[in-house]
Amino acid sequence: METNQLMHPWFSVLVLVLPLLASVVQLFAGKRLPRGGDWVSTMAIFAGFVLSLFTLMDMISRGGPGFRYEACFNWISFGSVNVTMGILVDSLAAVMLVLVTGIASCVHVFSIYYMHGEKRYPLYFAYLSFFCFSMLGIVVSDNLLMTFMFWELVGFSSYALIGFWFEREAAAEAQKKAFVVNRVGDVGFLIGLMIIFYTVGDFRLGRIFEAVANGTFERSIPIFGLPLLTLAGVGIFLGAMGKSAQFPFHVWLPDAMEGPTTASSLIHAATMVAAGVFLTARIYPMLTPEALIFVTYVGAFTAFMAATIALVQSDIKRVLAYSTISQLGYMMLGLGSGGYTAGLAHLFTHAFFKCLLFLCAGSVIHALHTQDMFRMGGLRKKMPVTFAAMLMGTLAISGVPFFSGFFSKDAILTQVLFRYFEAPQLLRLVPFVLGMGSAVLTAFYMFRLIFLTFFGTPRDEKIYGHAHESPLLATVPLCILAVFTLGFFWSGSVDIPLPSGEVKIPVGIVKQGWLEEMIVEPALLTTISAGHYGDSSPVKDEPMHEKAEHLVEGLSLLSAAFGILLAWLIYVKEAVSATAVRRRFRIAVLFLDNLWYIDRAYEAVIVRGLHRWNAMVLWFDQKVVDGLVNAMGCGGEWMGRGIGCFDRVVIDGAVNFTATASQMIGREFSRLQNGKIQGYVFIGILALCVYVLVGVM
Amino acid sequence: MLHQAVNTHHLLTWMTFFPLLTGLLILCLPDRRSALIRWAGVVGSLVPVLLAGYIFVAYQDSGTLAYVERYPWIPMFNIEYYMGIDGLSASLLILTALISFIAVVASWGINKQIKGYFALMMLLETGMIGVFCALDFFLFYIFWELMLLPMYFLIGIWGGPRREYAAIKFFLYTLAGSVLMLLAMLAMYFNSAIDGHHSFDLIAMSAHYRQFEEAGRILGFRFPLIVFAALFIGFAIKIPVWPFHTWLPDAHVEAPTAVSVILAGVLLKMGGYGLLRIGYSIFPQAAIYFSVPIGLLGVGSILYGAFCAMAQTDLKKLVAYSSVSHMGYVLLGIASLREASMVGGVMQMFNHGTATAMMFLLVGVIYDRTHHREINGFGGIGAVVPRYMGVMILATFASMGLPGLSGFISEIFVLLGSFRSDIASNAGSVWHFISFQNITIIAAFGVVITAAYLLRMLQKIFLGPLNPKYEALPDLNAREIFTLVPLGIAVLAFGVYPMPLIRLMGASLSKLAGFIMGSQM
């Protein structure tokens, strides 16, 4: 750990606490505040943004990626157990802080426009602030237990926001689905935590990585035959898969679109879903080669699968939802193939353009009151700002040069191809093929969206008639976000000789951007001395890497062009009829329309299976377990009755018999004593006769 | 053995018997002064709360006994009036006082034979507090039985339609456990020799636990094993552990709200406490011997209770089965014999007490207003009763173990601690093929099922389109809020910063875990 301090180490804590305070204020007093208190939340997050900027500047001036600030306190301690809570601000966290607060600020402002007049307006901002608090908690957390806690809180705020319009059945269903599906992944996270507590006994990232380096994990007994470190890494990654909507946990995200579009843009596009990628990056040194292979394949498959589904969606938000899943798959693919910086760079660029795309969609939805793209069309004249912004976002996500996505997506694909070159086996080409294929699909479905929405003639005149451009409150955040889709912001600089001397000017061509300098894989950090972080290029096989880079550049340009052209031919030029294409590939289309039958399969197998299983367990409980109890009760009762019967009939009967018998005998004999003298004489004679007879015999 | 300065304040005696005195006073009050009776009940249960508050502030667990009172009671059999608390009981004692007070306030709406009701409540409180304070087995047993009687009448007289069935079931079931406990108590008494005498002194028996190993076999089993097993079943009924749990849903469904609150909030904890105080402290080797089967029963209860809860349509039954599930964590935590897991287990008792008491209060609130508890019979009422929904969400997510709320801390410590346990592999016994690691991983899946059934419950009741029948449903009133707020604060505060709670128990439980593991030969 570095000994020098950040100038304002408490800034990052303040960034974390401000939204929490805003949320509490909104929850209890929001209704009584003027304007429903929207300014409380907005100011809190904007103040956080300013503070984060300061932190980032401070960080850069103090040594860039080599610098880290850590502070913690004992949260729980007893016996030999000691759990801390603390913050860790390194370059990754500092950039993330700026990203989250910056995007969230835009979304807050846009929300003031979008949510205006809602019944639970103050509550919406309470939720939004609480979400920011939990997300920022993940960013600055220095230990995995704390990360897990904020992780769950993010899940909770997402639950609250998806179900914001809970009167809608679909929203209520979607929020439950999101939380439960996330929880399945979180079991993996939990298991990872258990393994860490078992082997390391401390959740602080630094301690865990020390233990990894020292081989502490290897000394423990494997569970289920798997080495503990791999198991822990994969377990935590399962949690990341839940939040980042990776296959097979992706099903919650499209449904989450039931929430307000502003919430979708912040949570389900820019930040919460990015938390999984961030976490994967955070635990990077823990991930063994086997775990990374798992990450690679999950990412590649998710990227491709979601991109294919996006092809056939007609709801504008759902296209974006599947595109989010697909892009998150890219990030995982990048991380899994060892492209630490590439994966994270895509996280950052994607956060901006995806948030932008969602807010534009929100602008369109708010103006048209429909989400169906086939009822839109020709909007570019009526909503020029929205159109321009959305086009920029689309160019960025499609990987067109001079836009941000071009850099980050290429970096990922280069890394994946590089992996293949390192060991050319056919199987290792699969992730690259899937990634490249998704690039074509992405360009196609995104331009399909643009063409259907903004080009051509209006398909529904009535809706079109209502359409209007959104006011400044909405368009300003759009413009701000749109700036960040421009490539020069992310790219490296070239030295351009000017009369006044050489000046570094960022041009949207050079790939080695400032992110590459700031975000450095933890394993490499140790080899870099602070202050020299400028030339931190990873130790790689350079010629091979360059070869991959050029190949990818060419291929991705081609694929973007091909995708866009295809969309243009079908949806603008209408050279090829969309219905004809659908008919021709009807089996594939059916498969895609049904979302690869994944949701259906879950419904049929897990949901219904669980219902049946529960009913069975309950039956067992009531009939067998409780039946046994009742049987014992009944048995006891019958035994009691039996004993009672025996008691009454036999024992008491014997007693009564004796009594009755003696009574009867007494009565019979008492009859003899009737006081008549002749009777006595008769008995006397009789007795005498008997006596004589006995004597004679 | 243990030398403590005898406390002259008689704190625990006051705490235990003040409700009883109040109960006697209530019996002397005229029937028609119902308000006076209610207020007497409030005062009677408020005094223990204040004393408990004092303990909460002043007590710092160091692994030794505190507030000890010790007098000979029946010298002929060496029976003593021996009261005192340590880390095993302190938190539960505080919980008992708090829950009893809240239950008394929540009983405001009772109109049938008020005098009898409140007198029995007071008697019940004395029994419950006594159980957590008694350190003499005989005294413990007296308190244990003392609490059974009022409970039977409270369910049987003030309960729902099937109250008699439920009350008898509860009574007989618990009595069966008591018989086992009685037999174990006598067996222990006659095989103990503390300073040359037979004794009921639990603390001394724990210190001289090795003498029970030399005791003769019973029915061919080693003495500690069979006595431990008898005690375990006796206490398992109370916890309740699968398969001894079926009295619980019936009792809960029929019991009036306040009694359900006490049942879930306090009574279930007595099983766990008894297990620790008597079973685990006196027969440590049996605890190790049986650790895996007990752990399995714990996991079984977690999952089984959750599955049953998922199939419920009666709100109160759902909460009752969720109790079975949550108490499974207690058993798992205790069984794995690690300090982290045992602290987690005892914390889980406390946290389950507060969160589930909230749930039962809330169920009572809705039942008072709508006169039914059918989950599918509400629909969308969140729009008309936002405060009620807010509190319900708090209680629900606390049971679900959402971080920042108390249930999380205890559940995660149970899981983390149990995963650390290597008893099973060390024991070299029949159980070597099952490790606590595997058991704990299975237990971790409980969190998904818990989320599933609780969220389904929330969805069916509060979300979706509003059922027009309940358009004018009134929200929480002041008295209801008054009963819920202290519990809500406990749920939130101990979730954010649990140290004040852990401070009450950490040292004793660490010591107990060390003691048990050290008893291995």
C-alpha cells in the first residue's frame, strides 16, 4: 500500500453517503418538499460527480494506475473472527466513480422531465438515490463481503424500480423475476465468499490476492473434486453473471424493461449490469486459467445469443435490452481472454452510449406513448435532436470508426484473436467467430431500429401527429452523453507539430488511449513503478498482436458496413422484403421469436416443476409427518378408550359382579327369614333329615 | 467452581417475578375495569423491558456469569434457586422482555375475558424469562413447564376456530419433549457428583462433564450419547426441527396475534437456548458425535420449511413455515461448532425473533381489517396502504437476509462459519463421507427459495391491480406503529452495525466452541 494520501480521501466516502442521505430525506419528507424533492436527489448525485472528478484528478496527479488509497475499520470482531469495512480507491474505482455519478446525473435530470406528474414522484427519486448509493458502494468497496452487501442492495433497488408501476401485473412479475434470478447467481457468490472465509479468513481484496500468490488455496482439500480457487472464482463469477445478465441468467433483463425507461437506462444498461463486469475485473487475480475459459465461453455465447434475439424484437426497449445483454457478453469475452483493459474500456464506452440510447428511446416513447417500432417511422424530422443523439449512439455501438465503440470492441476482438494465434486450435476460434458474428448482427439490428423509428414514412399517422421534440431538460442530457460517444474522447493522442511546439491532440484513430494508461491489469501493476505508467504496454508477443489487430480492424469495418447495408436494403430501400426474409427463414425466426425457448423452458421445468415439488412436499408434510402425529394422537386416544373399556367391563365388571352376587345371595337368603314359624320348623326338619342321612351313610 | 460476587440487586429476580406479581394483582382487579387491567399488563411487562435495557447497556459478555443470585431452595435434594446470565442467554433475555411487552400492547383489541388473558400473559412472561435465567436444571424445568400452561389456555381459549385441536396438539407435543427432558434431568442428577453430592447445577455439570462418561450405559448406549439424544429431541420439538415441527403451523394459525408473536419471537428460541445451555455445554463429545446428523436436520429444516412455505396460500401458515426454515439456520450454526457459526446461530435466534414478530404483527393487522388471511384474496392493496406495505417490505426483506437488515448478518455468519467446520472429516466416524462444506453449500440454496416465496407473497398481496373490495382499507394506526417501530429499529440497527448484539454473546460462544472442540480426545 502506498504511504502517500489522497488530497481528499473523504471525498469518495462523501460520494457514497450523499445519495443515501438524499434517499432517506426523499423517503420520509419527499412529499412535503417543493417539487417533490427531485432537486435533493439530483444535487446529491451531481455533488458526487464533482467530488469524483476531483478524486480522479488527484489520482492522476499522484501516480495514476500505481496509486491506491485504502482505509478500513473493524466492523465485526469477536474471538478470532474479524471483518472489516473499508474503501479502496484505485484508478479503476476512480474512473468508475466518475462514470456512475456522471451518467446518473444525466439520468436524474432527464427523469425530472420523464417522470413529471407521476403519483409517486418523490419515491421514484428516493429509489434512484438509493440505487446510486448501493452501486457506488460496490465501486469503492475494499472487500468482497462488503461488495456482496451492496451487491444485494443493488438487487433490491432494481427490484423497487422495476416494480415502480406495481399496479401493472407485468411489472410486479418482472421485479420478482429479476430479484430471484439474481439470487440464483448470488448463491454462487455466497459459495465463493464461504471458500474465501475458509481459506483466507479475510475478505479484503489485498489479503485475498496475497493468499492467491502464496498458494494458500492449493493447500485446502478440493470440494466436489474441484480446486478451491477455481471454484471460488467461478462462484463469484456466477454472481456477476446474474447481475450482468449472462446466459443462463439473462432472462430477467428484458422483462426489467417494465420499469420506467429512465431507470432502465441507468440500471439496466449503464450501471447495475456493469457491476458484474466490474466485479469480474476486481477479482481478476483470483481467476484461474480454467475460470477464465469459463468466462470467455459464457461471454461469447451470451453476446451471440442475445444479438440474434435482438434481430426480431419489435419493442424498441427490448431491442436495446437484448443489445445490452449482447454487449455485456462482449465485455466478459474480453475479460475472459485476458483483455482486462479491453473489457473494462468497453464497459465505459458502452455505459455512455447505452445510457444515451435508452434515454433517446425514452424521449421517443414519451412523445409517442408506444414502444412498438412498427408503429413509428419518419420521426427524424419531428425529433431532430433525439434522432441525432440516437444515431451517434448507434454508430458507436455498431463499431463505426471515430466513435467510441470502435475502439473498445476492436480491442476485445483483437485480444480474442490473439489468444487463438497463441495456440491455434479450432475450438479456440469459436469465441472469435461468435464475437465477430455478433458484430455484424449488432450493426444490423441497431440500424434496423434507427431506420424503423426515424426513417421512412410514418406507419401510424395518429401517433405521428402527436410526436414532438422533448424540451431542453431532456435534450441537454442527451447531448452531453452524445459527446462521449465520439471516438476522440477515448482514443490516444498523436503528436502534431505546430509552430508553438509539439502538441498532443486526440484524434479518433489511435487505439492506445488514456484508458489503457489508467486501467492496468493488477498483475502488471507490480512491474510498473509509479510515475512511469505512461509506457505500461503489456508484455506481449508484439508482432502477433499487431497481426491480430490489423485483421480485426479490417474484419470489423467490413462487418459493420455489411450489417448497416443489409438493414438499409431491407428497411429503407425495401429492396428485400422483410416478410419474405421472415418466411424464408421461418424456423429460425420462430426460434428467435421464442427467445431460443429459454424462458419457456424455465417456465415449464423450473417454475412448474417447483410448484409441483412444493405441493408434494406439503402433501408429505400434512399427510405423512403430521399424519403420523395425528395417528399417534388417535392411537393414544383409542388406547385410552380401550383401557377405559377394559376398565369398565372387566375390572369394574368384576367388582360389580362381586357386589351384585353377594347382594343376590343375601337377598335370596333373607327370604328365608320371613318370620313364619312353620317355615322355620320345615327347615329344622329338613336339616335334621339331612343330618340323619349323612350320619347313616 | 465459579466464584462470583452475589449480586445484591436481585435484578434477574425482579425481572422474572415482576410480571407474576402483576398477574396476581390483575386477578384481584374487578372484571369491568378493563382499561385498568390492560394498563396493569403494560406496566407489568414494561418493567422487565427497562431492566433489559439496563442489561443491554451495561452488560459486556466476557465468558463468565453475571447478575448471579444463588440460594438453597430444597436442600434435601441439593436444589438451588440459581439465577444468572451469560452470553448464551443475555441477548435472548432482552428479546423476551421486548417481545412480551410488544405482545401485551398488541393485545389491546382482546375483549374476551380480559382479566384471565392478561393474567396468563404475565404468568407466561415469568416462565419465559425464568427459563433464560435459571442455571439450576430443576429450576429451569419448573419455569419451562410454567410457561406451557398459560400458552395452552391462551391458544385454547382466545384462539381461532380450531383452537382446541391446536392447543391440545401443542400441549401434548411439548409435553412429550418435557418428558424426555425430565428423564434426562433425573439421569443426570443421579449420575452427577459435585463435591460428593448429586446436583442440578448446570454450570458445575458442564465443568465436570467427564464424570458422565463413566456413568453406566442405558439401553446399551453410552450415557452421554443417549442423554444428549433425549435432550436434543426434547429441545428440537421446541425449535422446531423437522420432523417435529407440525405443531407449529397449527398453533400459529389458531393462536391470537399476540400469542403468535410470543410463540415465534420467544418460545422457539428456548429450544435453541436449551440445546446450548444443557445439551452442548454438558455433553460436548456427544455434540461432536452428532454434529453431522444435527447439521443435516438443520439443512433439512431450511429447505423443507421453505418448500412448504412456497406451497402455502394462508399468510400465517406461510410465516409459520418460514419460521421452520429460518430456525434451521440456528441448528446448522450450532451443529457445526465454530465460533462464527455459533454466534451466527444465536444471532439468528434474536433476529428471527424481531423480524418474525413483525411479520406476525403485520399478519394480525391485515386480519383485523379483512378477516381473512388468504394470500390470493387481496391483490394490489399496496396502493391504498403504503405505510403498511413499507413496514411489510422491511420485515420481509429482513427475513430474506437483505444486507443492511439483521437477518443477513446471522445467516451469513452461519454459512461462513459452518463452511469452516471440519468436524465431519476429523471425526473418523460414520459421517466421514459427508462434510460440513457440502451441507453448507446445499443450505446456501435456501436463500433463493426464501426470496421466491416471500416475494410471491408480497406480489400477491400488495402488487398488481387493486382489488376493488379493499379500496377503503385503513392504513396502520398509531398503536400498531408503536408495536412495530421498536422491532423495525432493531432489525435495521443490528443489520447495519451488529456489534452491540455480538458484544452480548461473542465471548461466551467462542468459549463454548473452544470448550467443545477441546473435549475431543
